[in-house]
Amino acid sequence: MKKMLAFVWVCAVAFVGVAYAAERTEIGPNEKIPESWMKTGFSCSPVGCQKHDASQSFENSPEMIAARERAEEHNLHRYEITLRRMGMMPETARKAIWALVHKPQSACTMYVRQLTADYDMGSARFTRGDDGGYDADLIISIETSGVCEKKNLK
């Protein structure tokens, strides 16, 4: 029984020693990683130090770029449907989506973002009162003023 306990104890000590050795890096105790390396993308592991290229990260992979493009396209279609459900004419809704993509600082884009946010939040601004509410008036104003026409976008 004592031999069995001694064997288990030796195995446990060996396991801890192996785990400790695996955690240590190749850099000796007197060597330090320069701070400039850490700021420029170098990282060190048990196998050594290497520089990471930001263009090779997962966020910049072709799959992630394609996924972001698909998500953006989906949101644009959803916004167009939302605007049409709110009562906007199809042609004006298409022009508003074009402005959303190509002229992000325009008044048309600001109005579209406000309308879609109100719709997404289920705001009472759209259904308030008999006259249709603020958002309905805003849609009428957008259509009659031509603020989403390409010639009026700034």
C-alpha cells in the first residue's frame, strides 16, 4: 500500500513539473520582451516570438468580410420594406436606401434612420392620433419635399 501511495505521489509531482515546464517560455529570466514589440503586434509563446499581421486576423478574413456584406445587404432590404410598410412610395423608399448607403450625412439619411429606429422600437410616434402621428407626417414631408432626390442630397 505504501508503494502504491509513493507511486501516485511521484506521478503527481511529475505531472506538476511537466505542466510547469510547459508554461515557461524560451525567453530566459534575464531577457525581457521590449515594450515596442508588444505595441507593434509581436507576441511570444513557448515556441518563440513572432509578429502578427493584422490583415491575417479572423476579423479581416474573406469569410468575415463576406458575412458583413451579406448582413448589410439584408439590413438595407429590411429598411426598404419597413419604409414601404410605413406608407412611403416604393420609388422614394429606393432613393432613401440609396442615400443611406452613398450619402450618410444627408438629411434624407437622418430621416430614414429616425423612421426605421421608431419602427424597430415599436414607438407610438407612428400610430399616435387620427392624423397618423409624427412619423406619418415625416414620410409625407419626405415625399413632397424631394429631400431624397439625388439632386437634393448634400
